[in-house]
Amino acid sequence: MLHTVILILVALIPTQLGLHFWPPWSFVYGLSIDYLSPTVYLTDVFLFLLLLLNYHRFFSFFQHFKLISLLLLFNLIFSQNPLNSTVFIFRILLLINFALVISVTNKKNIINIVTVLLFSTFLASLIALGQFLAQSSLNGPLYFLGERHFDLTTPGIAKATPPFINRTFLRPYSTFSHPNSLAGFIAVLIPLFLPLRRHIPVNKKTFSLSLVTLIITLLLTYSRTALLALMVTFPLVAYRKTNLFKYYLPLPVLITLIFLLPASQGFDSSYTVRHFLNLSALQIIISQPLFGVGFNNFIPALSQIKPLLDHYLLQPVHNIYLLLLAEFGILSTTIISSGLMRVKPNKLVIASLFVIAITGSLDHYWLTLNQNRLLLALIFGLAHNHCSSLS
């Protein structure tokens, strides 16, 4: 029963069908903010089932690590909006349980999980390819997978004008909230699939077709961050030298520091937005350094220190480290991070972890968007799973 629920949940990870609620605290300046809307996703049903099936291990974990419970409680106490943080903390608990379940899954079931994930991501990539060819959403029943309706004329839609091509293209979303989110998702999985190609129970042609489709989709998203992260971490996959990881540790810090530097005239608008949000995050961190402003309260805090912002600037800082420091606090983040750093991760996911680390220094979706959070929990679970080496 437990493994069946896991496989269904994994198959649904690329989807985002959900029911949104709009309490008063999900509005800023009278404008509805998606990031603040409590949402019940289809995947939440299976996350909750996992919690019921795994509650003994879940409660045992928190009895053993009482400090985590205490830090979450302090975060709630010092939160600018406790109701908002309560909803988010409950989601964190569901994701922790998911990671715990994956961390004790046996070798055979891990292969089944990765196989299901390969096919579900392949299908999501096919949807993205169809959207690129149509230059619009495909509509119809794909709505029930979370596809949104859009085309090139949709306000705020993500577009790209590649060099040497005098034409603007729609960047495909598939069933994700943004092409960058889709790109990061794929970039994390490619280094996971490659070492396991001999174990995944599909023939070589099927595997190769799936992998090529994922790579083409990644290129079409025009996400330079995800593509760069994949290219930079490729030596970890190609040469399987786990000792190389020490050379990657400074990269997220270096990127964060770069985007704190003043933007010169003519810089890409994406740089100026990231620079502005990074500096704003530092102000929020300084204002409440120990325990933060509360989970999912970055945008309300931003609206207080930077009143009357344009709507498009009301978004989380594009850096998961600054976002954690702002919402969870310096003390809490340092304690949790130091605990995680002491665990030697399964070498199977080291490259995937560094793709997350690098893309996380340039975007926020690993903490703010449902599909990416689910994949993050899955990768963390695999990182702490030491049943045996699969690669």
C-alpha cells in the first residue's frame, strides 16, 4: 500500500492541479498574490496518505530531533502573519515525511520510483514541445494536469528572442508555473537518470528518446540558469568523482555575492530585479535576524519596507538562501544547515544537489512552487538513503 501511494505521488509530481483559497492575508495593496494563496493540490492527498501510513517514523523523527520542532514553533511565534506561516509549516511537515519515506525505501523500489519519474517527466516534456510548436497552451483535458491557458499575447507571458533569430518565441510552460521552474526540474533529473540507465527497466532506445526529449525541452525553455547549472555539474556525472564536489561549494555563495553588486546601465532586466530583491532581502534579514519574519511572509515584509511597489516586484527574492534567512532567520537556518552538512549524501544525487544549489542562488522555485518542492523532498530523501550504491 505504502509503495503504491509513493508511485502515484511521484507520477503526479509534474502536475499542479489545485484548489486555491484567497483569505485576506493573500492580498497586498488589494492585489491577489499567488504565492500567498493557500492551495490544496491533488498531490497533497497522497502526501497526507503517506503521513497516515508512516506516522510512527514521522513522530519518531521529531522525538529524536526536538530542536526542529522548537525552531518551527519560534518561527510561528515571531511570524508577521501566523496563519500564513501555519499553512506553510504544515506543508513543510508533509514534505519532511515524504523525504523520510524515500530515505528508507529499498533498492528495488527506488528503481521503480525513478522509472515512474522518468516517464512522467517525459510526458510533461512532450506537452512542452507541443506548446512550443503551437506557440500557445494545448488546452482541453490538460487543464486537469495544471496547464494554464496562454499564448504569445498573454500579458506577462515568458518569451525569448534567441540571438541571430529575428523572432520572438513563447517559452513553453508544460504543466508548470513558469519555464524556469520546468527547466530546473529537468536539469536536476538528468544527472539522476544517467547513472541509473542500466537499472531502469526500459530498452536503450526508449531511454535515449526520453533523455533527448528532456534535453530539447530544457533548451526550449531558454532558462540560462538551469542550463548553466547542468553544464557546470556535468563532470560530477561524467567522471563520477565525488571528491570534485568541494570545488562546487563556493559557487552558490559567489553567485549570491555577484547579484548584490550594483547593476550598471544596460544590464539585463532580470539582473536588476534580482539585485533589487536581494538587497531588499538583506533589509528584511537585518530587521528580524534570529527567527525571521515567518515562513511565506517575505512578500508582505517586502511591501512594508518598500511601499507602493509595482505588482511584478511583489515576488519572493530569487535566491533560496536569502529567502530562508529572511523567513526562517539566521539562527534557525544555520542550525538546520549545519546538521544537513554533517550527513554524507548518497553519491547518486550529488550532481542533482548541486544543480539545486546553483539554480537556487538565482531563483526561488525550490521553496515556493509545489512541483519543485516535491522534487526537492524526493532528492533529499534519496540523498539520505544509503541502502546501497545504484550507479
